Amino acid sequence: MERSLTGAQAPEALARLRQSIEKIQHYQHDNAPMPLGLSEADRLLGGGLTLGALHEISPSAPVHLGAACGFALALAALSGKAGRSGRETLFIQTDMARFEGGAPYGLGFDLFGLPARRLLVLRARRALDALFAMEEALKCRGIASVIAELPDDSADLTATRRLSLAAREHDGIGLLLRHRSASMPSAAMTRWEVSAKAGARDPHGGLGTTSFLLSLVKNRRGPCGRFRVAWSHHELAFVPEDPVAVAAPFADRPADAAIA
Amino acid sequence: MVTTVRSARQIAALNDEAARLGLRATMALADARAMYPQLVAIDADEAADRTMLEQIADWCDRYTPLVGLDPPDGLFLDISGCAHLFGGEEDLRRDLIRRLAVQGFHARATIGDTPGWAWAMARYGISTSINETATNSVHSRASGNPDSCRRISQHDSGFPLSRGRTEERHAALLPLPLAALRIDPQIAAPLAQAGLKTIGDVIDLPRAPLAARFGSAFVRRIDQALGREEEPIVPRLPVPSFLAERRFADPIGREDDVLGTIVHLAQELARAMERHGKGARRLQAALFRTDGKVVRVEIGTSEPLRDPTRIRRLFLDRLTVLGDEADPGFGFDMIRLSALAVEAFDAVQTGWGTGDPARETAHLIDRLMARFGADRVQRLVPQDTHWPELASIAVPANSIAQGKDRHHDSAKDRALEDSLFQDSRIPVRPIRLFERPEPVEAIAQVPDGPPVQFKWRRVTHDVAYAEGPESIALQWWRNDQGMPVTRDYFRIETRQGVRVWLYREGIYQDKDNPPHWFLHGIFA
């Protein structure tokens, strides 16, 4: 973990090579990347999350599905922010995923930072339907982000490649929310593994803001890394938490108060 | 075919051969059996007859969109303004009888200026110089039953006639029996006893005593037959505001051809709708197969639509899903595109480069709905209740106006957050909710307190922190399905950092109904 954070020379060089190959292959994106507001992560990602691309998110263990979903929603909320307002988010869920992991809850989405009135929900019968709908939605200019939740490994290399190509037509982001981390190859730009992290308490001793432990396990444009972040649903921003365990002095203080 | 009338078995329909032997409909089966013991009798299936009649009505849609049912065996077609498309009334009638005969139906069709007149002539009329009727019975193939014979009467009406012909038509009505007036046999019987057997007998009688003795319905029937009173034909299907259709000499079957035709028709439709400043909200393509089946493909749109390429896209998606249901068989010989519902829609400047994102989203919604069904593309709408399952409901995405108040998002969000009093930094509602709360085994330290440990999906979780309870009660006026009255919700953080929404139903004091714990939602 520490090694990738400090960024050894070899991965950096590899990333430069990859970027130059991408240029040759006309992979060049006109869109400026979407900064996550996390200096370390943004540096590894080359400025931020690539727009007009596919990204994969999965929980590090099945029990962390809520956190993985929360991270996807946070990215969707960011993608609908500033300059891209008026565009919507499509949340695609297969019936199986709905049965296993619960249905999207409008009030919860509102409070988390993704307004339900800018949300479209598609209930797909099969994973194949979900992939079709995701591809179509990525080609649509009115959609800022598409989240497709699949309980199984149905999105293979071909499928993810199709989705990446579709995403490239505009600047929408495709988020593939898997219930299990897939081992198969994928054409996605990045792959994240998310687990919930016991967050700090708030000043009154209640539960603090949502915290994630993010593992960037695949990054086409640079090295991987691990980050501890909190999501401020009020400010619609990620707040970095110190990667080094300094929890004790901060335990009674909320993370965003420390920043302010 | 046999049916039961007042607990007696009666012949309902019979084939040519039986008719030749002297049997007839309404004869008691026992009498017929006495004459011919080897008679084969089967029960009449009224539901199947009805379905068959509706299928024929569907098929008759090719002549006019105004087709009314006259069960058990008749149809009304309003052909006002349609006849010239088929080379005149008489040609239309011949074409109809010929095409039905090819399909195995014997039909009698009469064209009249009132539905009543046409009904009388089709059922009781004799061959006249005005109307030539075919009288050969054919076995009905389509029923799949070789022994049944079906007589389908077609009554066509609605063409204005000159005065001279009108009088001629009145005269034709006079010798017909009273039953031709579509009256109840219970009214006809006493009239017959009084010696009034034909329409001519009653037509000039004083009306007031007739109405007093036999009811106003009887007099109205006379007026309807003579055209003194208007009788609208009740169309079976809604009559579209705009429609365009195309017929083919050679049936087409390839999907490309069908879609190509739909584009042409959509262009025609678009021109017509543009003149009236309308756009379609619901479109239907009726594909008439050569063998008489009609495939109807319907699409809905979330905003008024005229663009032919978009219409094509929607039908392409719909047809892909239908698959075998839209099987062309030996091909389609006619395609009709109709706008079933229209709304005001003013022309807008369109261009590929500057497409409005909201409009593109609307089109995406339409396409997803066409492909996956209208109930699967949803928007989540908050409701005025605290009961979690009911507080946010999913409605079809095209049922609510899109993009309203978009610029007030943040202000409204803040207002929403303020309205939900919050005692912690995490949102008070989970992002995911189980449709059916999942039962968990939980251990609480004190009876009304939060759990210290719970077992969900066979995994034990230790509670690191709990917030609550938040008691939520179902409104008493909704509580008619025996739902429990209150739930105590807790926001739980486990040792692993996973945050879930648990609730307890019931209280510990109640010995008969011990409390149960459920996991209802997941926080991020």
C-alpha cells in the first residue's frame, strides 16, 4: 500500500508509455478529467476521473456493497455538478441485484447528494438488458452518468469494450457496479474496490460522515493506490483522510471540520 | 353445435349438410336426434365465437377504423368517406365478401344509410336489385372445427343517399318480419298475435299508443331503421386522430421493409400533425397479415413526437423485443400507422450539433420503455408520509414532466435536508431499501435498546455504534392490512464499518408477540 502511494519510478514510466500509446491509438479524450478533489488520487489518475469512459466499482467483500454503491453515487453526483447541470443519472439494476442488494431509495439518494429528480431507474430483467441499456444511455447527451449494477460476472472483455467505445462518444461516465470483484479482463479505464470504514463520530457523538477505503486496483493511465476518504454529502465533495493512522487525536472531531 | 337455452339443449348452429337434411337452428336437440340418431353434436363455445368475431373485426380495420361489434355474429362498419378508396361502395362490399370467403367465412354484407336498415337487410333481406347477396354456406376453417358453420353478417352503413333511393330503401324494409327491427322476441310475440307481422304493418300505426303499449325502445328501433333518428356506431377501438396507411400488391415480410414503410407513413403522419400543430404521445402500427391476423405494435413517448427517424427507432426497439409475436408469416399486405394520442407540439428548430440534452434524455426514455416496458423505466417520487416503503415510490418515467425546477435543485435539497431533523452527520435515510425487510436475529442489552449483535444472512455482525430509536408509525387510515403499528429504527455501524438500518417490530412486554428484528436498508 505504502509503496504504491509513494509512487515508485517504474509504474510512472509505464504510465507515460501507456499514455503515449493511447495517443497513437487516438484514445485521446477531448474532455478534461473530472477531479475528485483528492490530490493523491487525482495525481495517479492524471488529473481526475476520465470522462467519457467506463469505470468499474466493486465491494472488497459482499458486505461492503452499500459502500461500493455509495462511492458510485458520489461519482455520479460529482458528474452532475457544475457546468453539467440538467443532465441526468441512469441507475440500471437487474432484478437479481435488486433482490440481493435492495432497491435504490429515493429519499436516501436525495440526502446522499444525488437528487432523485435527476435520477432515472431502469429495472432490467437480465444482465444483457442492463448492458444494452447502459450502452444506449452512454451515447445520449442528456445523461451525465450511468450506473449499472450487475450481481454476476456477465460483463466480459467484449462487453466492457463496447461500453467504453459507447462512452467515448460523449463525456458521460459509465460506472459498472459489480457485486463481486471480477477477475476477468476488462476494458474499463479504472477499477476500484471499496470497503466501508468506521468513520469519525460527529461533534455530538453521533455517526459521522460516510467514509470509504478506496483501492484503485487498476488504472490505465497510471499506478494504483489506496485512499481513505470521507464523502461530504452536503458539499458534494470527497474529503481526504490521512492515510497514516492518526485516528486517535481526530476521533472526536469530524473530518471536514478539520479541513475547514 | 348445441347450446343450452332455459335448460333445454338446442341447436345453435349447423353445417350445410345438416341444413339439407331439414334441421335448423333453435331446434331442440332431442327432436333432431329423434330424426337422425347418428347426429354429431358439440357444445357451442361462446367465448371462442366472441374471440373470432373480434379477430374478424380486427381484420375489417383495413376498410375503416370505425368497426363496431354486434355480438354474437355481426359487425358494423362505418364506411363514410372510405368507400372511394376501394372503388366505390359496391366494390368494397364485394371485396369484403370475397376476402372473407377466401378465409373460409360465409358472410352477408349490406350497405345502408342507417345501421338499423343495414342490419335488417343483411339478416332478413332477400336479393334485391340494390343488394346482391351471396347465400352459399362454407365451413368455417378458422375455428379449427370442421363441423361448425358460422354465418357472419356485415352491416355497412353511413353513406348519404339521394331522396329517391331513400324511398326505395324504405319500401324494401316493409315486407320484412318485425324481428328485423332488432327487437326483443317478447315484444314481437304479442304484436304477431295482434296480426302485426311485418314492418309494413306497424310503420304507419299511431306512434303514441305503440310506445305506450310496447315501450319507447320499439318506436326508437323503427325510427333508427328509417333514419329518422341518429344511431352512432360505437367503435370497438379508439379512433385515432391521425393515421396513414399503405397497401401492398405483394406482401412484405422483411423487417427492413416493414420499418421502411413505417418511416414513409411517419413522414405522412408528421406532415398532417404539423399542419395541426400536434405531436404524438402514443403511436400504433397495425400490421395486417395476409392470413387475416393483425399484429398491433404500440409505443408511447414521453413528449410529443413527430420525427420519423425517432419513430422508426422506437418501433425497431419494440419489434426486437416482440420477436415471434410479430412473425410476418406469409407477409403483411397492409400497414397502418396511427397516432392514438396527440398533444399540442409547436415546431422547434432542430439540428444535430445543438441537440437539447433534455430532449435526448426524453428520447432515451422512450426507447428504453419501448424495449423493456413502460413499468420498468422509473423515477423515484417522494411522498407525504414517513413510512419508509411509502415515502418514496417509483412511477413510470414518462408520467411526470421532466426537468421541472431543475434550477432550484440545491435550494430544494437543502430544504429537504432541513425538514428531516438530523442528529448525526450521516444521512438519516439509507441509499438502498429492501422491498421486503429481511429478518435478522438480534440481541439487545436492554429491552427497548439497540442491538449489540445481529445475524444477517448467516453472518454475525457486532454492533460498534448505534443511533436511535427513531419510531415510525403507519398512519392509522392506512393500517387496514393488519400491518404492525410502529417500528423502532436504529442506524447501526458494525465493527467492519458497515452501516445498516435495523428496526424492531413489537415490544418486549408483550409475551404473546415477542419483538422481531428486521434489516430494512443499507447506508453507504
